Amino acid sequence: MSVIYSGISGEELAQQSIIVRNPWNDEIITEIAIDSRERVQQKLSAAWSFRPRLTREARREVLSRARSLLGQRKLALARLASTESGLSLQDTLREVDSLGTQLDIASEAALFSPVTVGSYSEASLSDAPQVLSLRSALNGVIAVITSFNHPLSQVLDKVALAIATNNRIVLKPSSKTPLCARALHALLVEAGMPEQMFTLVNCSDSLFADIAAHHHGVDRVSFSGSRAAAREIAFRVPSQRLVMDLSSNDALIVCADTDLKAAAGVTARGAFSHSGQAHGAVKWVLVERRCHDEFVRHLVNEARQWRNGDPLDPQASIGTLIDAASAAEIEQRIAISLALGATCVAGNQRQGASLSATVLTRVTPDMPVVTRETFGPVAPVMAFTDIDDAIELARNTRPGLNASLLTQDKALLARYPRAPAYASRQTSAFHSPLPF
């Protein structure tokens, strides 16, 4: 077991530490020292004192070099993410591919987002067209808390754009997946990022939020994670300084006029990818009654193609959940729903942190697999007769981030985006793995 020392100058290991385990076999991967309150304050102050002076061209070069290094280390990063999070190698390889897109976007943003840092204006007289910006970079630090379910992309999504705009981030990764954040930090430093632009801390979410809320050098606090944790953080951080990306309980509506086999494939990818641990995943399905049985047959066939196994096995399409306790909680939620009248037609096999792709039918709106976000590979299916009733049910289920509709009815597609009270909506026949 390796021990990673905390802090900027390699001070002594704290008395408490974070033990990082492999969800597949529960083996200890490493142990990381927990930062004290004083150490977190020191790191925030050090980040605030640093003033980045990278030109737009220099920032773009850093991000471009990071893109090149990412390509060279794709498999190593994916294997690290699978070992630490339990996600299948198929999932983490796709996630690493998405990092390249994030870096490309940030690289372009570095050129086309001129800012003023202190008294130094980046706008060059050689720019075409010439733009002199009056918009300033944030004077303070961005404090970020990320969750475990996208251990690489959640981190880079925040950090890459901070580099593009000459801002500084102090990031507290999930205690379940801190090594992915460290790997990205090392990659960006190697690409030329000043180390002070991106600092890592290790402590509880609530402690970090409390310190950041009261630190004079913090301008923004960004949180990604569960709503339960968000409520605790919201008590500490003023709303005007807080940005949150929270969990959601998203419905997919399937109409009888769509290609049901393709719709089942869309549903399976939406419900089972990333072990079902995505905030924009398909969490429950509403299917028109007259095509319900045929759709379920296709969905069961799809579910049986999703093979559980060692996350590092290239043939495994589902690895594990983040830990055995999470898998057991979902297993219990399924059991309660079955006791209330639901029927399991595929899956519901758990071993440790691993849970097979599960399809439930005869589901009703009062069952826990619908009333609460199920953060695992579960597809609860309900039948509906009237589309307006289905839309109303999707609207009234909380919390909602995405809503999706599969139909060939253009008139319905035209009015559906205005129906559910969701942050975003997807309407399609079956062209993409909605709602991703």
C-alpha cells in the first residue's frame, strides 16, 4: 500500500487519512492524508496570492499539449479510473475520449475569450478583428467539489476552462476517486500549466465548503453531487457565489410509433452505461401501453447483452457501483418495489459492489425506484395510455434534469419541449443514446 503525503511542501502525514479502495475486490489502492482546516485555508490563500500571467496563446498551447499527452496516456488513465471507480474499461475509455473534446473546446475558448488581468490587457493589436476587452478575470479563487461518478471529466471540465480564462481553481475531488484528479493535475503541469493554477485538497465536502464560504479569496464555489450534500453546502455558501450541478431523476417516454427495437437500445445505453451512475441517465421509462410488451421484450434482450465483470476486463460492459453499500441500497430499493407489486424480468443479481442490468415492469409512481433517483443500472418501466398523462407524470417527478421522448409524431415533438419542467429536454426518434 502506498501513502501519498498531503500539502504543498510535503509536511508530515496527518493523523487521519482517506483510504481509497478498488470497488471490484475491496482491496486498498492507497491512503491519502486528510488536510486540516488550517491546511485548507493555507492552500486557498496560496492560490489567491498567485496571479496567472499567461497570454491567450500560452494558455492555448498548454491545453493543446495536454491534448497530446492525453492521447498518449489514454489507456493508463482509463485503467486508473476503472480501478478507482469500478466503472468498466469500456465506459472509462469513452470518458477519456470526452476529455479530448473538453480540451479542444477550452483551447478555442482561450483564444476567443480575451480578459484583463490586473493592469495587463491581453487584447493584441494584431488580433483580427481587434477586440479590447473590459471584462476582468475573477479576482478570487474558484473552489470546486466534484463527485465520483465521472472521476476524470468532472475534474477536467472545471479545470480546463479555468486555464482558458486565466483563473485559479482549488479542487476537492470525491474521496472515492482522488487519484484521477491527481493524474490530471500531473498531466496539466507537464503540459506547462503553472502548478498554482490548480490545487488539490483532501477533506470533507462540508469542511471545504465552510472554509471556502468564509475565505476572502474565494469568488465562486462549484459543487457537483447529490442533493442531500448540496443542501448541507447551501447552508454554508451564499447563493450568489454558489453554482451546483445536482442529481436528477429523469424520465424517458416511448411512444408506439417509434422503432421499438432501436428505442430499447437507446433505453439500455441510457440506463446501464456508467453502471447507471450518471446524473443525466435514464432513471425510469414510460411506455405507451399498446406497445409495452413488445418494448419490454426488446429491452430484456438488450439487458442480457450487458455483461458484468472485472472493470479492467475489456469484455465487461458493466463494472461495479462505487461501493458495495451503494449496490446494497439499490438492491433494497428494488426489493421494496417488488414487494409493492413490481416484477423483475431481467437482472437484479448483486455480488459485492456489482449489480447486473435490471429491468422492472408493473412499476407504479409511488415505488422507490421512481420516487428517488436510482443511481445504478436499473430500468423501471411503466405503461401509459394518454401521452398528456405521461408528460404530466414526468413533470411532477422530482428532481428533474433531463427529459426524453421517442416518437415519430412531429406535432407532439413540437409541443413536448414546452411540457416538462426540466433543465433540458431531448426529442428524437432513436438517433442517439438519449439523454446523453
